[in-house]
Amino acid sequence: MKADRVPLFCGTALAERIERAEAQLVAKGSEAARRRRRDTAGFVIPFAGGLASFAEEGSPLNKVAGLGFNGVPSAAALDEIERAFTACGAPVQIELAHLADPAIGTLLTERGYRLASFENVLGLALQDEPERITPPGVEVRPSGDDEFESWLDVVADGVAHSDTQGVPQHEEFPREVIENAMRDFTAAGVRRYIALRDGVLAGGASMRMAEGIAQLTGAATAPAHRRRGVQTALLSARLADAAAAGCDIAVITTPPASKSQQNAQRRRFDLLYTRAILVKLP
């Protein structure tokens, strides 16, 4: 770290921006899942400044996101979303930033929610246009529609074999569920990138830009191409594109103490805040 570098400070206004963008991504992904299935199952319900989403059975999009910056939800509003999740046979999972109104945490624990895990949100200020780093033999470019299945295969494989370093995650998803979620994110407007090493597909990544925020929504490198600078090239390309598009911050979500968090901090991302994952079973 340079001596004159000031870590990015996250106040409640910035946290609210990031949580709003996260809620929008969840909503768009959930709506894309409904279009993919061509049915009316699932829901997206506005909820106390955030939203409640159910995409399909077992989906990582089944959650409450963006809560905590627009007042404490009423008992009636909580009753409504709890009934909606119960009707789908799913637990209620609420992601609550530690910068949110503390009264919400008290309310949820009184209603029987239990703490399941945490996740960290890290950010990087895009003050100057980031340098594109291209290690020898590595090329990063947007992924074409004809490359979607290859991109999906390498990214889903990376997500399915996630970090074992750090705090264990409270849930795991089958590969089919991961692939469906990635399809839905793509339909929701996520940009896809592929990395080639010596002309061979070596990795993939994705990013969504909204309201000046670049959400880094996943990246993976095929095992045979690891430790060759592929991840660095994928990250630098996305950051450069985000800055060129006018984004002022890039964010990434990781499990606590994970390799993903360690790598992000090595690339000068700062820990902004932590989300508590609170769950209530049907």
C-alpha cells in the first residue's frame, strides 16, 4: 500500500447505495428466473426500502436484500413476506448490513430469526482509470453469445468449488442451481468476460454496473491455468471498463477471511461493512 493512500470510508449513505444496487440485481435476476421458467411462480415484494425475492427452489436469489435504510419494517410487512416464503416451502433469509438500523436486528431476533453466517462487502474507489494488466499470453475480452455455454461452464465450476479458507459458508448450491442463477444474472444485464491463455479458454468473470457502482459478480479460472495472472487480468479489465463507464466505486462480496477476501484486499479493496445472514425456518 502506498503511504499516501487513504482507505475508502463507508458511511451509511454509501452502504445504502450499495445495498440498493444489490437489491436491484436480486430483483432482476428473480424476474429473469420467472421468464426462464415461463410461469408465475416466485415473487419480488418491495419491503421496507429493500425487497423479498423467491426465484425458484434452492436458488441463491431466495432472500431479503436491501433492508435497513428506510425505517424498521412493520409487523404486518414481516408477516406478509414470512407467509410468502412459507407458501413456497422456503426459509426466510434476510441479509442485514451492520450499518443498518440496529432496531431491525432486535426485531428479527425477537421474531425467532437466528444468525446463520456473515459476508463481507469490500470496495475500491475508481478515482483514476485503472491500468489494464495483461500478462504474457493472456487476453481478456467480452464474451460473445456463441461462447455463453463455455463461459458458464468455467464460471459455474469455480463457484461450485468455492473457498475453503476462512469461515465456513452456511449454504452450498448444486451445480444446476448455480448455472440457472448465472443464466438469470446474464438475462438481467450482467456483462460477461472471458480470458484466453495462449488461445485457450482459461477463465471467466462478470460485472453489473448501476448507479455508479460496478458489482463484481463472480470470476473463476480453470485449474490448468491458475497462477498465470488470469484473475488479475479479468479484474483489471472490469475495473477499467467500469471507470470508463463513469462508475466511482467497484464492490465485491466475499465470505469472511476467505481467499477471495484476501485477494481483493491485495488489490487494494477495502472492507466496507459486513452483512449478517439471519434465517427463520418455515
